[in-house]
Amino acid sequence: MPRADKKSVPAFTPYQKFVVAALAFLQFAVILDFMIVAPLGALVMPALAMSPRQFGLIVSAYAFSAGASGLLVAGFADRYDRKKLLLFFYAGFVLGTLWCGLANSFHALLAARVFTGVFGGVIGSVVLAIATDLFRPEQRGRVMGFIQTAFAASQVMGLPAGIYLSNRWDWHAPFRAMVAIGIVAGLVVAWKLRPVAAHLTQRQEHSPWMHLWHTVREPRHWSAFLTMMLLATGGFMLMPFGSAYVVNNLGISITSLPTIYLITGIFTIFIGPLVGKLADRQGKYPVFVGGSIVSIIMVLIYTHLPPISLTLLIVVNVVLFMGIFSRMIPFQALSTSVPEVTKRGAYNSLGAAIQQVSGGIASVIAGHIVTSAPDGKLEHFPDVGYVVVCATLATMFTTWKMKQGIERRAGAVREAGA
């Protein structure tokens, strides 16, 4: 495949800028809805007389239902206008969020999280399919860079605001606020986003189940799916224990956690677009490798830290997230070139399902590795770091295989058109 990455890349049109902003906001809403539950645990558990085990089930229910939904929807994901598909699942997601904001028992909240995951888990895959359809390969690094800032924005604006609202009123308040904002955003997207249906002009398979099967059995998809699994494994093994490790092992006050999230998020908001632009200009895979090396170094440092100052921890955290984003953004941009246009929806739905389920399994495995000492410190946390490092090394190989497959397919297309 020619190295078009190093050429000057076309600027976004006004409509493309709107699309990027809309997709980034939708991604922000989904990520915030997923992330907001864990910080509310201190309020939700006593309010609903919930045990820690039950609350753990509340947190994981979203991930597993989202994974199952992605798998079930994959066969149908390329049979409709992507705008209509996005609005359908977004409407269900908003309804599920409202249900969370009204739940008054453990079972009601569990059912609400399952329902929200069924709809919210598909939105990310539709967002990626739309971004792939509407943007050329040499623009997708920047697109993914902006979309990935949704994670940082949820830390900077979403989590602090959600915690403030829950402290000001009760734990239902953040969900109700997200519903109010989500309805307005959904109406804007319905009004301004044009139909995304070019893939429907090409021949579709009659059976959605055969479409799913052909997407799964396509050999060039396998290295991408394996990479998605490994990337989720790395992220979900460290994330659940981050706050406990910082407080109990590193001696940082729990009141300083919002400061860590805020500053890390602010830096990440700026890092994401820069990484995307770099990936478009210098090549997706070289940036991915550089981010992987930084991630390996920082994971080893982070999981072996002695008690340190807040300032030094923030520096470590910022560089760690810089490495993580320098992997995720170029991988997503490169991954968009893997499927053919008629399989993009199914491919992204399967990818989302793989990531959700892999993340849930990784959290369970990490929970069996890490133990708590009598003084509250986490033991064997460095072992989790070693697993993450091994997964990161493996992604460097699987992503290279994915890149080779993209180049072979591009070469075959050029030869066929010659």
C-alpha cells in the first residue's frame, strides 16, 4: 500500500467538522454512561442496600450485555442506513439511561444496566462505520484522534460533574442530566446528519447470519480481532484497581483523585488530535509501535512505584495515557481499512463485542491475580503489569500482520484495476 500518510492531508469540510463533533459527542455520552457507575459506588451501595459483590455485578453487566448485543447485531449492521441504525440504538441508550435514573432497587438497576448495555454497546461500532464511510484513509487518524478525546472529556467534564450532581442531590441526578443533554444532542444529529447509505448500493447477502459468518471467517479480519482482544485485555486489567492502588499503595489522598483525573484528562484532550495528525502524516503503524514502547515502559514504572508525591504521579499518569492513546488512535485508523465497505458494520460490531467481553474477562482475571493485604495495600499488582506488557508486545505483531493484509488487498485491487 503506498505511503500516502506522509503527503499533505486534505482539510475537513464544514459538514465533516460537524460529523466529527457529533460522533465525538455520542462516543462521549456512551463512555461517560459506562464510567460514571464505578465512582458512584459509595453512594449507590448504601442507598440500595447493595453488597460489594452485587455492585460488581452492576458494573460488569453493562460490558457483557454490550458484548452480546454487538454479536447479535453484527449480521444486520450493514443492511440499513447507518444514520437510522445509529438513531435507533441511541434512542434505546437514552431510554436505558433514564431507567437508571429512576431505578430504586438492586434488581431494577441491574436490569437498567443490561438494557443500556444492549443499546449503548452498538453505538461505538456504528460511529466507527460512519467515520470510515465519510472520511478517506488519510483523514482517519485525525478523525479517530478527535473521537478518542471523548474518553478524556468524560474524565475532565463528565466525572467531576456527575459526582457533583450526585453529592448535591442523589446518585440518580447524573443519569437524569445525561438524558436531558442526550435528547437535545439526538435531535441535532437527526436533523443535521445526512443519510449514510452508500454501502446499500452494493450487493448484500440475503441472510444476515451468513453475512455474520462470512465476516467472522474472513482471514484478514482475524489479526484485527485478536489485536482488539489484546488491547482490551491490557486496559481492563489495570483500570479497576487504579484508584485503590493510588490510595493504598502510593499513599495519595483519596481527595486528590479528582485532581489526577482532571489534569490527565486535560492533557489527553490535546494529545489525542496531535497523535491522530501524526498518524496521518507519518504512518499509522510506526506511531502505533512508538505508543506501544512508551506504554510498556510506563506500565512497568507505574506498577512498581513506591509511595510518591502527587505531582510525580500525575506526570507518570499523563505519559502513560499518552502511550495508550498513541496505540489506540492509530490502531483504530488502520483497522478501518481492513473490511470491505459491505462488511464494515458487521466487522465493527464484532470488534466491539470482542472488546467488551475481553475487557470483562480481563477484569475477572485481574481480580484473581490481585489480593488485598491486611493494611489495605494491593499485592501482586506488578504481576498484572507483566501480563499487560506481554499483551502489548503481542499487539505489535498482530497489528503488523493486519497491516500486511491491508497492503496485500490494496495491491490486488490496483492490479485488478490496471
